[in-house]
Amino acid sequence: MKHKPETITEACSSYKRGMSLKGVKDHLSEYRETDITRTTVLNWIRKYSKLLTKKTEKFTPKIKGRLHNDEFFVHIKKN
């Protein structure tokens, strides 16, 4: 792997939070002192998004009891 995993993670996270490809490239260039292209960032996003999708498709959260979500109450009945 040419780049550190932390750099790839930060790039993907920044993009998912709304930063443009150019913004991610500039941010990494400024703060991580890495020279990457926008195409590299896009390739990372495509590659690792697929991997995360495969992992999370099999994930089923186990929820019990009462959940509180922004002034809403969700009651789950036990069978």
C-alpha cells in the first residue's frame, strides 16, 4: 500500500461528510503533506465503499428496550 491507512480513512471520511474531491486533495496536501490526485481519492471511495457495504449488509443490530431519538419514543414489543 502506497499511502497510510489513516490517510485513506481521512480522505473517505472527509468526502462522506460533504467535502469535494478537490477539497479532500487540498486538505490532505496541506495537513498530511501527501501528494495525491482527485482520481486517487475517488478510487479509494469506490473501493472502500464497496468493502464497507459488504460488511454492513450482514450486520443486524440487536435492539432491546426503549430507544430515544430526538424527542421520539419507539416501543418494541417482545414476542
